[in-house]
Amino acid sequence: MSALSVELLAAATPPPIADAGNTRLALAALAGVAVIVLLITRWKVHAFLALTIGSGVLGTVAGAPLAKTVASYSTGLGSTVASVGTLIALGAILGKLLADSGGADQIVDTILARTSEKRLPWAMALIAGLVGLPLFFEIGIVILIPVVLLVARRSGQSLIRLGIPALAGLSVMHGLVPPHPGPLAAIGAIHADMGITLALGVLVALPTLAIAGPLFGRVAAGWVDVSPPERLTPARASDDLERRPSFAATVCTMLLPVVLMLAKALADVIIDDQGSLAYRIFDVIGTPLIALLAAVMVAMFTLGRAAGFTKDRISSTVDSSLGPIAGILLIVGAGGGFKQTLIDCGVGQMILDWSKDWHISALLLAWLIAVLIRVATGSATVAIISAAGLVAPLAEGMSSTHTALLVLSVGAGSLFFSHVNDAGFWLVKEYFGMDVPQTLKTWSVMETVISVVALGFVMLLSLVI
């Protein structure tokens, strides 16, 4: 987010809506989070409604007038959707073009054709990491699971040995690397630099994926042995296509927004003269909106046209990509509203004041808060948005690199121990044909490994940068 955007958002933010004591504010925060947790877990209320109601409860317990609570919630929702909504939409379009054109299948087939059976788990991790960059977690699972099942059946290797690396690749990208909705929302709430967060996110994600994917997969395969379910091997997108994009064109298109945003972050460090033409060019092309928009426009040709899509087919693909993200946008927006209500009530400042006496690292505190919300609600997105709102004041006075690490700490915490209140838990269970104890031993432990290992690398980076 640019400095101008931050100033505009600050100017639009209403004054504090309550002047309550710390005890009352703590009770208000606990009440708001408790209501959200109960609504989502016990009564199965949609997260958008739960966050909206929880914001109202928070403001009421804090002693704020209802009108000001509504104003804070609306301001937070509007600013979050304004800063993140377009990026989520562009990411969804790019992911849909990748899937429907057969580009994802091309990446899978090319890498598997050049990989020995011994290295298949590492190949699955690589595939999931690449495919997971532009795709939401659920879409990535739908694309990759048929591949995992077919490769496991063809090679005779353990389904868990191959499946865990694929799941780890998707999950790591989902929680740590923008432009996924959770990291994007956290970047907006904490006012971190997108390019720096992306660079450090990839730096943390790679070793985390290696440990939680192929290495842990070997251990998990010794705990659980399941056969690939015959009934859950759907047809691939490219099965109905006469041709599909080349491997090189697909990979370059997927990595284009990443390269542009990283180039901007590098230019900020290398180029001293911010008025120079080179700096201004990188500043524009590396803006997340421009980088993703450029990738989408390029993808229409390198993916859509290369697959033989007509203009109408490309338009239809773009149109069909937007419907499924409505729920995600509403949840992210409502999370922003809850975050703003927390801030305007004074909860964020209260945590900042209290943490000064706790003698605990801000990065560890952010991770712990995200862990508690994740385990309680089962939603990584709700956890990362809510936790980012709570710990945003801790970023005051931090360097740009440590602010980015704060985002990554929240992202790591949001992945901790997926269990029965998480839709992803049941998705993995059914696709892999496992029972609940087997899913806990594999998927749930894998998520915990990702969370703890990622935090470890974040803490290490905080010591050297």
C-alpha cells in the first residue's frame, strides 16, 4: 500500500468510538471473539455474518454508541475491500485461466515426465508451490488431487508420501505468500510493504515446504497407509482440449506478478533517487494491482488463446471465475470491519500497552493470537484477519522488514492445527479416503508443522535483518 493510500485511509478513519477502561476493553474483545467462535463452530453461521455480529457485540460491550460502531465497521469493511478486493478478483481470474486452459496440467505433466520415482514427493511439492501461487487453496486441491491419485496408483508409492507434499505446497502459499486473501488482508491491516512481504514470504515458504512436505510426508506415510480411492479421480480440464499452453509460457505467466512486485522491492533498495525515471517505472509496474492486471492480460493470450479459446470463451472463463470469490470477499471485508472496530474501541492500543510489560516478542505474540483464533474458528482467513487487526499497533516504530515479518507471523499462526471445525479438514479427508484419526495424524499434524517451522524461520530472520 502506498504512502498516499495510508494517509487517505487514516484521514477516513473515525475517531475512537469508546473511552473505556482496559478491563472493559479486554472483556469486549473476548466477548466479540467468543461470539464469532460460537456462531461459526456451534451454530454453523457463515463467517461473514459471524464477524458482523461479533463487531456489534464488541462495540456494545465496550460501551460505544451503536451508530459509531456501525460507522467503524462500515469504514473498515469498505477500506479492506477497496485495497484487497480487486487483487483477489484478479488472482481468481488468473487462477481460472490457468486451470481451464490446461496450463496447470501442462506444468504437472512436464515435471512428472522428467522426475524419477524416488524424487516424486519433491516434484509434487514443486508442482503445488507453483500452482499454489495464483490459486486459492480449495481450487488447488481440486486441480492437484486427481494428479496425486493417478501418480500414486501408477508408481505404486504411498498416497500419503505423495499427497502431503502437494497439500503442504498449497497450504504454505495460502498462508504466507500474497496475493492470497489472508496475507493481502494482513498486509493492509498492518500497513506492510507488499514487495518486501512477498520476498520474505517466499524465503520462509521454501524451507518450510521442504520440511513439512517431502520430509514430513515420509514420516506420515509410516503412520497412515491408505489406497487411492477409485471414485475420486475426476477428469482433468485439459482432457477436453485439442491443445494447451507450453510449459515455459505457463510458468512465465504465473511468475510475472511475483517478478514485477519483487523488482519494485529491489528498486526501493538499490535506486536512491526516487525521482528518477527508472524508480518511477518500477514503482508503477510493481504495484500489486498493476502487476496482477498485467499478468491477467498476458494470460488471456499465453494461456487462453494458446489453448484455442475464442474471445467469447475467454470472456466466459473470466466471468465464471468471479462468482465463487463472493464469499471470500465478504469474509475478508467483514474481517476488516471487525479489525477497525477493535482499533476504534481502543483494543489494539490496549494490547500494545499490555505487551510492553509482557517481555514477549511481538512476532511470537502475533503468532499466538492467530493460533488461538485459528484453533477456535477453524478458518485461516478469519484468524489472519482478526489477529492482524489486534496486533497492528505493534508495528508502530518497526522497520519495513520487521513489519513484513509481523504479517508472516500472523500468517504462520493462522495455519496451526486444522481439525474438525475446518472445512479443509473434511475436504482432505474425503479426497484421500481417510477416517478422522488418520486425517488428524497426517493433515492436522502437517498444518501444525508448517505453522511452527514457519514461525521459527521468521524468528531467525528477525535476528539477521
